[in-house]
Amino acid sequence: MNDALPDPLPAAGSGAGAPRKIALQNLVLPAVIVAMMVVTGAIEPRFWSSENLLNLSRQLAPLMILSVGQALAVIGGGLDLSLAAVLGLSGVYGIMAMRHVGVGGGIAAMLATGAAFGLANGLIITRFQVSPFIVTLGTLSIGRGLALMASAGLPLYDVPDRFIDGFGYGTLLGIPVPAVIAVATLLVGASLLRFTIFGRYLYAIGSSPAAAFSSGVPVSRYLILCYVLSGVTGSIGAVALTAWVNAAQPMAASGLELQSLAAVVVGGIALTGGAGSMINAFYGALILGMLANSLNMVGVSSFMQTLVIGVVIVVAVILDRLRRGKSFAV
């Protein structure tokens, strides 16, 4: 089989004005992030305090990690609504395993849980040709149920101090370890998309599964791998979150699966698949995380925060359609 596929990323335009248009589009989200930081810092100077910035980096880590897995699924033409459930279940199984096999064995159990869940998602989606939305919505409920059964519905607080100190509150060159884990996950995801045949095939599958199959791409195999990797990001998120909150909670990160999907959309990755990059996921997660932090610091109620974030997501979807030149039916 010939691995040389045409570049799956279509040109954004042609002619002399195209590069300038692309450059301007790439500057929009960074400009929004800078504007948010300036405005929030002007209203509440404590935003720039080292304590808040370190806390923000830890808060952002689980969302950033899950956004990597969500980006892979969306670029491949699907989505993964089970990510937060995988995170919660991995945390519970991992802490239970640490009682018997130590920290290293517990982390391995977390990663294995995520990979197994992703494998199940991928097999069901590809073998039975079922919508990823339906499959992962179902496995979300299964994951939550398994976590509640394993923990008897209660948080597990017997988290080893070595795990907490190393992965929750430790630092590397002054940067919190959860943030380091998030950035490392993002870089690995970006490398997979940019430098491997997996990335090229995933873009091709997301653009048109039928065309990819006709070109000799083993579509099912690479979609299964995509969901396995997505599940593993849920497990990595469990490492960061469980260590940070000092507990394995069966309902941990509730709603984070939708926030990761929102981050992908806000960042500019097309829900139709076949386009986007990890920098888009990074921008989207950063915007949502900073928005929540900013609203919190200026005293906006949690109820209003939910409303504002929802409005931002809807506006981002509309702007994405306009940017891609989609027409609206009447």
C-alpha cells in the first residue's frame, strides 16, 4: 500500500491575498487571549499574581489534556463524550490499584483503563457503524456507573502522599507538574498529527472516510487507534486531577467532556472533521479556562458564568460557519 497521500488540509485560499488572510485568521484567537488578560488584569490586579497564575495553570490542565483527545476524535470525523467518565473511572481504579502495587502500578492501571475504554469505543463505532455520539454517550454512562460501583459512590481519599506531591503539587523549573503534563500531552498530540502517517490518515478519514478507504487507508484500524489515544488522554487527565484534588472521585470532572468539545469548537477545529490542529485545541482550552477564572475573579456568580460560557460557545460555532463560508438555510 502506498502511504503517500495528498495533503489532507485544503488550501484556505488562492492568490496573493490568501497568505495574508490565513495570517490574520491565525492572529484572532491569540488577540482574544491577550485582550482577556489585559481587561481582567485592569479590573482585578490580583489576576497577575503568581498565586493566581499558578492556580490557573493547575485548573487548566485537565481541560487541556482532555481537549487533546477530543481534538483527535473530532479531526477524525467523530467526537468522544466519554472522556470525563474515563477520567473519573481511571482515577478510582488507579487509586484502588495503588493500595496493592504502588504509585507506578496505579498510574499504569489508569492508563490501561483509558486505553481499554477507548478500544471499546473504537471497536463498536467501526464494527457496527454506529454514530460516535451515541456510542460515547452510552459509554459515558457505563464509565460513571462502574466508577460509582467500585467506590460505593464515595470519594477515595487514601491517595499516596508521594503521588500527590509528585503529580499534584510538585513543580518542574517552577512550573506546576499538572501544567507540564498538559503541555507534554499537547506536544505529543501535535507531533502525531504533523509528523506521522497516523496524522495524515486521520485528516483524510475526517475529510471523507469513503475517499480514504478508496485510497487504501485502513479506516477502521486508524479510527480505533484514534479512540484508544483519546481514552488515554482521559487517563492522563485522571493523573493530573486526582493528584491535585487529593482524591479519586467517581463523578470527577463532570461536564468536562462538553467543555473539551467546546474548547475544540472555540479553538476553530471544524466539527465536520478533517481540519484543525492542536494549537486550536490549546487556544480553545485557554480561552475557556481564562474566561472562567476571569469571571470568578471579578465576582460573577457561578450561574452567570454558566450562561456566559454557553453564549461564547454558540457564538463560536456561528463564527466558525461564517469563517468557512457556509450558507444558512431559511
